Amino acid sequence: MKPRKLPFLIIHVLLPVCAGGFIYLCWRNPNLLMFDWLRALGFEPAVAAMRSAVGVAPNSPRWFLTSLPDGLWVYALTALMAFVWRGADFSPLKIFWLSTGFLFGAGSELGQMMHIVPGSFDPIDLLVCLIAAAAALVLTSSKMKFVRLNSQGV
Amino acid sequence: MNHFRNHLFSIAGVGIFLLLAMATAPTNNNNSNNRPSPPANTTMFTNSSTGLTGDLAENYVDFTISYPNTWKLDPAAGRGSSPNFMKVQNLTSDGITIEQLAIGYFSGQRILMANLARKLSDQFEGQFPDYQKITEGTTQVGPYDGYEFRFTATTKTTAGAPLDIYGRAILLPGDANRKGATLLMMATSESKDVKSISDVGEKGELPILLNSFRFGKD
């Protein structure tokens, strides 16, 4: 892996995923599969200690706890696809892969609206998905250009 | 060939991200849409507006819930100035609470749940010694989406022995046809099964009650 690829993956993929995961681990209700998995792996005491240490998110708006993690997930997936398809000519397949983050995020929300997917529809979640996907495309495309220019010695 | 590799990486990437998304799905513990059959050795409580006065009468909500026969129904709930339609407790032979559930009304809108949960938490802070809210967020009870917070506190038994409290308050919003409800669950260190806030409504006997809760004719 070239040196510039790792920082890209860390900043645009790993960090958003970790930040979203941190919000879930610390402040979301523990009736989620992830907590069952962590319990099965023996991490329950560590998670409980972390939740107790960070306490309640101080005066955090609801979107911080519910919409932001989804947005970070969409951002990271879109950025990963932008990374995988960097340099490839635009084609319907490339557009499809670049859209997967938004498609899954928005699809899940619309599924909730139609009562196909569990959970309650929230228009803010939908908006955050759109912003996250757009932000990932804008931020990563400029970064890609920078890497490509540098690799060409410009 | 290069695009073939891109497709492979894309499929793997999407797979990993879907696994991450799956991890945030609710467990099936309290998730059934169907009205469950009353479990064995339980009594079904059906809320009734008969005899209710004041706020309880004004915010009356139809619901049913089953509780183990060994639990005691508090006769004071649903009367006078009680904020609850019903309250049931599992007590030790010394009368110390092991687990309890109280159900009151919630007349707020879905969008205000987080704010109202915080107000309720502030109210508890003045009632319980060493009160500490630990988590808050969305939750699900049977087919109903709600908002909850979990807390710890301490108290003393009538004999003066210290008792840890693990609490969980759930707000279930109403809709055009009915009011919502608040479910306040508490367990104490007298419980053999509940050892932390994560266990409230998950271990012990409270899950029997939580899984059986249904509004009106649902």
C-alpha cells in the first residue's frame, strides 16, 4: 500500500466508523445485537466501564445520538467506494458503487416509512444520509485529485 | 481485470459495512409484533378507566400486561394522587423490593420524547439518593418505538442496609387514537439476576412483563 492510501483510509473510513461506533457504545440503549456480540466476546465489563466513565452525552441533541452515527456510516462507505473506484472512468457501475452508502442509508429510512424495515422514519436521518454521501464525494474527490497530481509529479 | 478487482473490493466493503449496520439492529428480546399469549403462572392486568380521577382519568390509556403470580399489585396505584395506572413489585420475604414496574401516562409528542425524558430524569434526581443517569436513547418495547434512559441510585432498607437501585424509564408515545405510556422499571441489589442497568428488563422477571405489554387492542 502506498503511503498516502493509509492516511486516506484512516481519516475517511476508519475514523468515521469508529466515531459512530463510539456513540453507539457509549450512549445508545444496550438492546442491540452489538452488545450481545460484545457480551459473548467477554467485553461487557469494559463496555460497562466505558459507558459509566463517559456518562450521559451532555445536553446532546437527538440527532447527535440517532442521526449522526448513520451519517458517519454513509460517509465512510461512500468514501471507501470512492477510494476503490479512484481513477476509473465514470460508468453506470462506478456510479452504482459510489451510491451504495446513500442507497442503503436512504433505503433503510424509506423502508421504515413504509413499515418494511424496523424502526421509525425520521426525515432528519434521511437528510443526514444525503449530506454525508455528498460530503464524502466532495471531500474525497478533491483528495483523490491531490494524490493523483502528486503521483504525477505536479 | 482491474475493474474485476474493484468489484470484488466493493462487494467485500459493502459486506463489512452491512455487518456493522446489522450490529446496530435491536435484539429480538422485546421485538415481537404479535400479542403474546400470557405466560404460565402469570396474571393479566387490563387497565380500566373505572375509578380513575384527575390526570389519570384525563390521560387514560388502554393497555394490558401480564405479571408473575408471585408479584404484588400495589393497591394504591390508580387511586388518589398516584401518578401510575398500575404498579407491581416482586418483594423479598422482608418486604424489600427485588424488581418493580410502574405504568403511567405519557401525553407528549414523539418529537419531544428526549426533552421529556430529561425532565423526568431531573425529577428522579430529587427523589433518589446518589441518582445518576447513565444512558439514554431510542428503544423498542414489543412493536412500539420509544425513548428510554437508564439510571443508578442507592437507598436503604427499613433496617438501614444499603441497597443499589438499577432503573430504566421508557416513554412510549401515543398516536392519533390513544395516549402514550411511561414504563418505569427498577431492580435492586436484592435481585440475583440483575447486576447492572444493562440487565433491567433483560434478566430477572421484568422481561416477562415487558414482553407482554400491549396497548389497547394491539
